[in-house]
Amino acid sequence: MTPDAAVLVVIDDLIFRSRLAAAAEQVGVRTVWVGTADQMAAALASPSWRLAVVDLGWMAGDPCEAIRALRQAAPAAPVIAYYPHVQTEQRDAAVAAGCTDVMPRSAFVQRLPELLRRA
């Protein structure tokens, strides 16, 4: 992770990652991508982000465990998560894990530029 990273994104969906990358570039926000457990460990060892985004469909690890670890590593940094709108149990689990804001993926996409600017 670079010391000037602004947004940490936990995602392994390559297609949606490209959409997030384009939005981040459009608003001029630097990103660090976490797709594997090893990348997550490296990010946690050097917390330099101001905002974390977690895909609750992340399959390389436990998304809620990632949220807890992110909150512990950088307590002041907001953690935003998104989920498929039909999987409300994921929303509840993310809130219980300490997520700052949890929303359906459609709402996340709609608010993406605004959310990224928080960083």
C-alpha cells in the first residue's frame, strides 16, 4: 500500500472493480485494491487509507472479518460496504461488524462519486 493512498477497496469482482476504478479516476481519488487475503494482511499492516470500501460478496476472505480488522487498524476511517439488494442478512452482519455505512449495490453505484470524494 502506498503511503498516499486515499481509498482502500476490498473486492475480487474484476468487472465491477473496473467500474470503481473509472469512478475513482474521474473524481481524482487514489485507490488501493485488495483482492486476496495476502493483500488484506499487507493493507492492515500499513493503514494509510482515509476510507475503506468493502464488497460484501468478497470471496477471497470473510468480508465481515475484514470490516472488523479495518476498523481496528484505522478506527477513524469510515468503512462503507455494499451488497446485492436481496441479501439483507449481509447488511445486518456488516453493521454488526462495525461498518460505518452499508447499502445495496445499486445505491452504492448511484452515490459512488460522492462517496469517493469523502476520501
